[in-house]
Amino acid sequence: MEHVEDPSRGDVVADAGVRIESAAAAIADAPLVALACHVNPDGDALGSMLGMLHVLRAAGRRVVASFPTPFQVAPHYRDLPGLDLLTAPAEFPTEPAVMVTFDCGSLSRLGDLEPAAKGAHELIVIDHHVSNDRYGSINLVEPLAAASGVVVQRLVDAMGLPLSRDAAVCLYAALVCDTGRFQHETTTTEVFELARRLTEFDVPVTSLSRALFEEHRFAYLQLLGEALGNAQLVREQRFVWTVITRDMLERHDVCLDEVEGLIDILRRAQEAEVTCVLKQEDDGSYRVSLRSLGDVDVRRVAEAHGGGGHRFAAGFSSDLDADTLIARIAAAL
Ligand SMILES: [Mn+2]
């Protein structure tokens, strides 16, 4: 036999090719294409969806795009072109001929757009999360892709449609967000090749990077100071954690979305393998975020509390008090 190395791999690639052609054909035939990404969208969700929106609009296609309630974009995504073109969830078509979801691992992550997905005649799922439920009629789920934006680029190429400057900015944002600014393991030569293609357009690399990653309100920096000052290091377990209470958010006039990236600063602690941030919601419950360097699988901790994620990053929500939560997490480690 000549091809003994991995006989299944060719089939997998061929299947992916078939699926991408079916998706391209479905979109080409649709009178209206409805795009949606997951609730509380991040840079990849918004960037991959808006990238597709720009490409289809430029091709003269009827297209709408939205994301679930709360229909509000975090401030650091404000420079993404096309936010003003989004449709409120209440105006989203209930039975779209073709609906495409972006970066969204399950139907429930579509929030109040879930009925539209169920009513869609063809549902194309574009994602790169290995845990994706494959809830579409056509699933373009590529766990090895660095971002959903990478899968969008492949689909756009399969459709034979050109990129525009605005599409390139959005896809670049998707790429830079999900690769951690080209630092994560997923940063392959394909990623750099895509970045090269995108930056042939007028992508504002510096200002976009500042808006996405660097810039914060002074009030946030002061809250950060308090959160870092309160942080606790449990040396025996290589575990570092802090709590953001409602009181802290109110005193500093900072909203919960704004503290999303705080864990990435806390996890720089050299002594820590696992990092945890508890964020208190308006109703008093906690949103728990966990990060690991890889020796500990934090998804298992999150799943034990009804949450999920992956080995390096996971989370869950809980009505328990902060001390109990920390004790339980420490015990689980
Ligand atoms: Mn993503």
C-alpha cells in the first residue's frame, strides 16, 4: 500500500472540501442570507461575521447580521467597520432561507436568535471549537483553524468573491484576537499567510491593536489595581485568584464586560499554574473564569459546576458565595 500513513486524513480533507462547496452553493442560491454570532460576541465572533457581511454586501447580496440580546458591543470592538449595519435581534428574520452562525458552539449560545436558527431552511455553522455540537445542516467546524475568521476566508475563497478593505479589517481583528496577537499555538504559517493577504488592504494595525488590547478607561486601571492588590496566591497549588465584587464595580463605575481581560493580567503570575477570577453579577451570583498553563485541565473543574470550555480556558456561573467557590476550586485542583 502506498498511503499507509493516515488513510482517513484524505477523506477528512475531501469531506471538508465538499461541505465548503455545499455551503458556498447554498449561499449563492439564497434570496436572503441571515448571519448571527454567539451571545456577548468577542473579536472573532464579530470579526468573522462582519467580514462575511461586507463580502456579501459588496457582491450585491441581500444579507442581514445580528447577535443575541443584550444587543450591545463591548467598547474595544468599536473600530470594527460595519457595526452600524447590524440588525437588532427583534428584526432578525424568523425563517431565513439560509442562516450562517459564526464562532458559536451550540444553539443555546444564540440566545433569542435560537428560534431563527431552528426555523432556517439551511443552517451553516462556521466554527473552530472542538466542542461544537454540529447543530447545522452544513457544519464547517475546523478545530485546527486558529479562528472562525480563518474558516470564513476559506468559504469566501470557495465562493470566488473578493475581499474588501472593510472585510479585511474585520477578518484581521478575528485573527489577531483568537491568536492572542499571533502568540498562541494556533499561529501557523496559514495564519501569517492570511494576515499577509489581509494587510494588503488598508488595515489600521496599530490603532486596531490599541483599541482591541491596550486601551482602557482610567477607572478600569484603578479597579485593576484593587483587584491585583486583593489577589491571593496559594503557593502549594500554584493557584492565584481574585474577586471582582459588585461593590468594586460600582465604586469604580466599571461594567462587568470591561473586566473581561483582567484574568490575562493575573495569569502572568510566574508562581501560578491555574488562575481564577470571580466576577459578581447584578443578581449577586458569580461568573467564574479559569485559566491554566496546560498541566491542569480547567474544563473538568468548570464542567463539575455546570460550565464548560477547554483545557486552558473554562468557566461557569454559580450562586454560591466567593469563599465556598474558591474552597471548592482549590479542592478540585
Ligand atoms: Mn473564535
